Amino acid sequence: MLLLTEDETREALPFPDLIDALAEMFKSGCVMPTRHHHDFEIPSEPDGTMLLMPAWVPGGYAGVKVVNVVPGNSERNLPAVHGQYLLSDARTGEMLAMIDGGELTARRTAAASALAARYLARSDARHLLVLGTGRLAPNLVAAHMAIRSIEEVTIWGRSREKTIRFADELNAQFPIRIAAAENLRDALGKADIVSAATLSTEPLIRGGLLKPGAHVDLVGAFKPSMRESDDDLIKRAEIFVDTRDGCLSEGGDIVQPLRSGLISKGDIRADLYDLCRGTHPGRESDDAVTMFKSVGAALEDLAGAMLAYQNVEH
């Protein structure tokens, strides 16, 4: 059985190829049962979450990802997300590969954001604002650079000192200007694309501060109790999601406004199935503010695992 380390998984999943692989999987579809989602108690800190995410293409590949999300790991200088992906032959049941789940998750999540932005961000978007300084942040920068000519990146995090250090590290990795935000309010008003990857339970992105034509990418807030956007953004934006079923039940940025009556299910214009299959065109106006909410889908993991396996084996 093939075993891919974190570095090997990263090398096997270049963003242009991965974004295209996700697009193809959303076009063709696969079997994707409801994922298991379990909280587990950790003494003296927030609960952890265990996710079990199966999917398969009949007659092709099957896989399952096991992921543990532990918010308290930031205090230990450890990643919040740990996981592994097991890929099998869907005809014989033979187990083919064990792929680093953390790297697969980070890259497919960022690739899904970029796939959405391919349809929703303005073609002339040049300035990217990233909220969060965790593992996803550099992946989001790289993924968005794969689909838009990004020239400037601003990073915002709760700790100004940590954010400055993080921006300096990213400057050494990317051939563009990357700087820490002076303050979030000003940064929100300047960005063409705002990508948030936090574990926030309170809104960070104020819709009234965004400039016309901005695109907002909400990656964090994967539970109903979490939220990265405020009501003003929900009222102002054209709303898109990765999958309707997932976001209607899990993402706080959608679930909470639905519960309060601020929006209805019909206000979600399209998901990635619709966009990739051409049943919705995506952005239709240069001045519209668009919002994409993702909670992740086993389809994305399977597409990434298949690509990684095929790239290494062939």
C-alpha cells in the first residue's frame, strides 16, 4: 500500500491540477453519504471534533477520511487539524493508499475556495485579504494565486505580533507583497477577495465595510455555533455554497441567518455542483458582493486522494 507523507501529499497535489480535479468531480458526482460528526470532551478547554467522511465512485475509487479538529492545539503550538485518508479500489476493496489527511484537507479546502472564486471573484481581482494565521492561510494564498493575478496579500490575525511574524514567513514563500493588516476595518475596505479561515464564534467580517465587487470566501465556522460574517454581509451578498446539504446543516454563517429568518433556503443562489455544471453562471455583475460558504465535502477529499495516488503511481 502506498503511504504518502505530508510533504509527498503536498507535492502530489499542485493547485492548478487539484482545482481542475475538484471541478471535474463536482461535474460528474459520486456517492457521498452523510458524514459523521462527533464532539469529544477535552478537560479545561473547548471540545474537539471527530469527522468521518466516506465517498466513492462506483467501479472506481472509494475512500474515507478520519479527521480530529482540536481548537486548543493553538496553545500547544500544534495544528488544529489532524487526519488520515484511506483510498481503496471500489471494485475489489483493495486498500491502495494512506494519504496525509491534514495536508489533503488543507489543500482541497483551499482548492474549493479557488474553484468558487473562479466563478465568483472579479476577473481583475488583485488584492487578497486572509483572516487567520493557521495552516490554511498559505494554502489559500497559493490557491487564489492559481486562478487570479494576485499582486498583494494582507494577513489579519488576533495577535498582531504573531501576524507580523507569519506575514514575514509568507513573504519568503511567495513572489508578491504580503503584509500584516494594520487593522481589520481598513483591510476589509480595500480587498478584492476576503478569505476567512478561523474558528471564530463571533462575526469578523462586516458587510458594510466591503467595497462593491468584493468576493468573500468563508472557510472556517464549520459548526452551527461558529460564525465569521455579520448580518449586513448576509443581507448584502449574493450567497453561494460548496454543497447545500452541508451548509444548511453545519455552517453557522448560513444556519444562524436561516434560524433567525434573515434569509430562506431560496436565497442560496447556487452550489459548486451548479457552478461546475453550468446551471448557474456565477458572478453576473461587477458591483455585486458575492459570498461563498464552505464546510467541506467528502467528494473533495476523494477527488484529491485520487489525484495524489494517480500522480505518484503514474
